[in-house]
Amino acid sequence: MATRSFIARKTSNGYEGCYCHWDGYPEGVGKTLAEHYLDEGKLTYLLSFGDISSLGPNIGWQHDFDQRDDFGSTTFYGRDRGETGPGIQTKYYRKLQALLKAAANMGCEFVYLYDAGRWKVASRGLQFFGMNDGDKFSRFEQLEAHVVLS
């Protein structure tokens, strides 16, 4: 079963981000973000591809979803799985509460927010079958407090 998350960054107009399907817990997606996505340019480029199936340490290049990638490339729904439509594109929100509501409706358990050069994380309980059970996200905390970095 997937641990869903939402990856976002604060912008001058609000927030932009995308859904990530696999390994959304702090020792998975959180650790990858903290170790490999500290450059705002790289993060902006990552988010430009839209929703993510699995986050790797590298954005990588287009690859066939059905073939194993040994280079740590990220797998995107659009670029690599060939999916289309507005639902998999980068999402934009003016207010943090709107972002959190959308992440809850996507069944996300974790939200990662890049703000002022630091990663923060908010969490909520396990969401069965990707449904929103109404649990609210916790307050954002510094991600470093939740992961052991290499």
C-alpha cells in the first residue's frame, strides 16, 4: 500500500506542488528531499513535471515505466507513465489551508514544504484506501527532526 504525500514550495504568489504516490513517510520521500532537493532551482524543475509516482534522488530523463531504472531517477505520471490530463499537472494554491485541504482530499499522510531554504513536514494519520477520513494535518515541523541524514 502506498504512503501518499504532497511536495510543495512557497512562492511569491502562494504555493506550488505535486502529489507523490510511493514512500511518502519521512524516511522515504522526506529523506530524499532533505538530501537531494535543497537547491530551489532543482526543486522548481522537479515540480514542473507534475505528479510523481516515485521520487528518486535524481530527476533523471524520460524512461519506460515498465522497465527498472538503476540510476535513481524520479518516475512522473506524465513524462514516464504517459498519463495525461490536468489532474496530474503541477498544482498552485494561494493559501496554505487550500493546499492542505487538497492534500487531504488526495489521501496524503504527509505534506513536505520547502520555505526559506528549509524543508518542513506536516503529518496526519493513516488514510485507508486513499480516502480523506477528516483528520487534520499536524503543525509543520523542521524535517531534520524526523529523519537521520546520511
